[in-house]
Amino acid sequence: MPADSHVLALNAGSSSVKCALFRAGDPPTEQLRDKLERVASPDDVVRWLGAKGATANLAAIAHRLVHGGPNHTAPALVTPELLRNLDALRPLDPTHLPAELDLIAACAARWPNVPMVACFDTAFHRDLPTVARTLPLPHRFGLRKYGFHGISYEYLMEELARVAGADAARGRVVLAHLGSGASLAAVRASACIDTTMGFTPAGGLVMGTRTGDLDPGALIHLMRTENLTADQLDAVVNRESGLRGISETSSDIRELLARESTDPRAADAVAVFCYQARKFVGAMAAALGGLDTMVFAGGIGENAPEVRSRICGELAFLGVRLDPDRNAASAAVISEAGTPVTVRVIRTDEEAMLARAAFRLLSQRSANG
């Protein structure tokens, strides 16, 4: 790969796009990073990228796709066939996939000679055991657990191997990506064996505005008593619930922590989040048959010592004990010295992982002729 080659990493959300530009290297070197809020159309993103000077000497543009379905288990060059396959997956992820595909199309139209690389959040969970991926529904529906946040988890595992060594990365690891979207993953021998999110990113741990796991009977009850349509129910599950729904004020854990001493609903929201996270750590440790390393990441996991303390405070039976001073400082290692479980804080970087994946894919293709 020429030394002046660049990969542009695009991480599209529902109403914003994060971008980062990386120069070829081992690892790739970040040259630029920014975020565009309130995106009206993919053409806005294309114009913004041009104005930022983010498109010089591009070897590829790497796109994060939340859903790859059951068959897309590794980064792939975008081709007409891949786009047809992904278009058929729109019903699996109507919240993210249409906007992501529209952005790929806009970039391809503006820079037709630049390869596009698709990286899938679901790919990290490709080897989930049958017992972990099976949903208790009739087989005729063809539904299964997929798992998400995979690009973040790929990055965390690579960083864990770098800072703690290959043996630590091959051990029994619980990864906690805690942010507005939140999930945990259980990793053993470098393979994901379970995760909290399920068929969609709405499952698992309670999140900023998503319910997390919920008795399906509650949804049936709401449909019957409130006459909710599918779209209205989707709004309740994904945009009106979670921390925002419990507190009735905010989905931001910082605001809720600041108000919990005077606002019982804010206190309830924080307590539910920490309780559920602690419960899921126990479940992931049970799936692993024990625990060697725990990693906190994401906006909450990296920056909220009080939340980390509350999650870990009753996990001593697993060998988890935090050092209060290290935790308060958000140090790289926040567990007490000599405890059975090493607890780490690693700042995740999905854009860096997108760039790494794209450079590796291009290098492999070049080596193979």
C-alpha cells in the first residue's frame, strides 16, 4: 500500500455521520476526525466531506453497516451483487440499513473510482454457538440472534491483545460497550460465544432510549390496549423507552447522575441500568465458565466511574474488585492489584477499526493479484 494512501472511515447513525481519515501504516495514522450532525441527505455528507478535504489520495472508503445478515461475516468490497444482497436485508434493519446504503450510493456516485468497503457490526458474532443464537420461536420464521457493536468489539479485542498480551485476549473476556446503545459480549479463545443484543439492537441491556429485553407480552398488551401500529410500537421500543422512558426526562446518564439525589425517577433510571449491567456480566461469566478480564468501553463505560463502581460493587464473588483511586481516574487498569479478574478501561474507536479492516482487505487483494 503506498505510504500516502488514505482510507476514509464513515460511521453513519440515524441522524449524524462520524468520519475519520487514516493514512496507511501499521497501525494506520489518523489525519482527521469530525462529526456531521442533523444529516438531511447523503448528498449533504458528500459535500461536507469535500469541504473538509477528506477525499485526497483515497485508497478506499470504509462504511460501517449495522446489519450484515447471516451471510456477510467479514469486511467486503462493495459490488453490485453485494448491494443486491444487502438491499434484500432492509426488513431486518429498517432503522439503519436504508440510510447506510443511500450513503454508499452517494459516495460511489461522487467518487466512482474509489473502492467502497462494507464492514458489518454483526460479523464479530458470526460463530455464536447454536444455543446462543437460537430464538425460542418456530423455525418457520427463520429468526435468530445476530448481535451488534461488533466493530467496536473487534477493536477492543485487538487493543486488549496489544496492551495485555495474546494470552489475555485468548482468555475469558467480558466486553462491556456502554453508551447510548449498550451491550455486552462474552469472548473465549478470541471467539464471541454470547452477547446481550439479539435479533435487533433493541435487545439485551436497557439503553438510552431502547427498552432492552422486555416481556413480549407487554408489547402485545400495548398493541391491544393502546391500539398501536407497528411503527408506533417501534417508536416506543427504540426511541421513547430505556433511560429516557424510566426517568421521563433524559437519556443522558450524566444528567441523570447529576439529578438522582433530587429526582426519584432519575435515580430509578441509573439504578436499573447498573443493576441490569451487573446481572448481564454474571450471565456472560456463566456462559464463559468464569472470568479473567473485563473491559469497559463506550461513552458511559469510559467516562462514568460511578457507574463502573456500581456495576462491579457486587461482583466480588466473580473475583471483581475495583481500586477506587484507579477507577476515579479512569486508568487503563481499574481493578485492585492481585485480584483474579483484571478490569480495564479501553477507549473504543470504531473508525480506526474500519480503516484497519479496509487497509487489510486491500492489501490481501493486492497480494493475491
